[in-house]
Amino acid sequence: MMTVSALIELGRKSLIHSDTALLDAQVLLCHVLGVDRSYLYKAPEEKVPDHVRQAYQKLVNQRQQGVPVSYLTGNKEFWSLDLKVDKYTLIPRPETELLVEIALEIIHQQSIRSIADLGTGTGAVALALASEIRKDFPDCSIIATDISPEALEIAKENMENLEINNLILKQGNWCKALDDTRLDLIVSNPPYIAENHSCLKEGDVRYEPMLALKSGSDGLNAIREIIHTAPEHLNPGGWLLLEHGHDQKQAIHELLGREDFHKVETRRDYAGLDRVTLAQVRQ
């Protein structure tokens, strides 16, 4: 039988294509052992049963082929929440936490009481917001929408696993899922990659749902629709927050300028890239 440290090294060497080879190997081994990463440092010479080694090797082989680690383990952490993910959902990115941060800032400053998260996927953004505001604003309602019934099923499981009750799930395409509902805040991390962009054929992205990634020839189809229809569903003075590509700021500012928005501002993520644009509908 091989030791914990030997298996980690075997995995690391097998995953040289990955920028995070060591971390990948550790996460996959923790998954098959059912332990957290601290165990790897506490028991490096612990012998690992052959059936566990075989299960680990199978996952390493799949990771070699490019399958994202989160799809292999079935979970991803976002905003300190452990979320279930699968092939029907986009894997939550760290940069999307900026969307949550800005939303919470507005919620506290503007006494927001009604929110929608469009294209919720795993429910990451909606659940992060719900987990933060349920104590301070118990009367605040949150609607999470998605066109994919499979994604909504994952969001539902995450909601139940996290025991979050201040969230309503609705199926539908962008604002159409809201019917006649009026809100104080709409947030969205929509698809924003151009359909012919080379990144869609590279790395982990190849395995993620294209529905959640690409959006027309310039990547702006979903954003255009949201910006055009959001004013009908926002109360006077309500806010729209959009995550987008680092090179789409100018186009989005122009789109917002054609609709009933003002106070347009773009914030940068921790890598210094334009990432979230916010705007207020006129009162």
C-alpha cells in the first residue's frame, strides 16, 4: 500500500498540465479519503488501502483529461459556503464574490427589501446574499431564477443543505421569470463570452455548460436583454448589478445610457480588472 504523501506526489506528477497540480492532487485525495486537507499534513505516512488508491487514480486520470476538480468532487466553496456543482452548472469563481460584496453594500445603504439573482446556476450569489441578510433583514425577499431546470435543482439542493429559507426559485429566461414582480435590486452573473472565443475550447471551461458561458457574437446578448428589460422590474431608485468581461465596460456603459439608468459605475476585481458594473434606475 502507498502512503498519503506518496499518493500526493504521484498525483502532482501526473497533473503537470495544471497550474495547480499539487492542490488538485490534495483535493482529490481528500475527497476519496473523506477528510479535510489538514489530515494530509498530520498523517503523511499513513497507509492508504488499495481500493482508495484506485478510486484516487481514476479521478487523477479524469483530471488529466481536463475535467474540472469541482466536477470530480461535486462541490465548490463560494463565500465560505460549500456548494454542490455538476455539469449543468457553472463553477462559481472567486471574482464573482465582488458581485456579492457590492450587493451587500447597497442592501445596507439603501434598505433593500426585494432582490432577484438572474441566472443563478448553483445559487451561489443568491445563497451568499441570503446567508448574510437573513439575520439583519429577515423581511427581505430574494428570488433566484434560471432557464435550466437542472441548474435550479442543484440550487434547490444547495438551499436545503445550507438550511437557507429566505429564497424563492423560479424557472425562466432573465427578467421573464419575474412576471410582474417589482424589486429594489437585480444582480446577475450572465454569460458574457463571445461564441467564437478561443477560451471556450481551452482548459476546464470545455466541460462547463455553454449556456452559462457564451452569449452571441460579442458576448453581450444576455447583458443587452437584462439591461433593456430590468427597468420594468425595478422600483424607482432600484439598482442593477452585472458581472461582465474585463473588456466590456464601455459597451455596457453605452447600453445602460440608452435605458432609464444613471449613476453608472464599474468596479474592479482583486486582479485589477473591470468586473462589475452597477447602475440605478431613475426615480
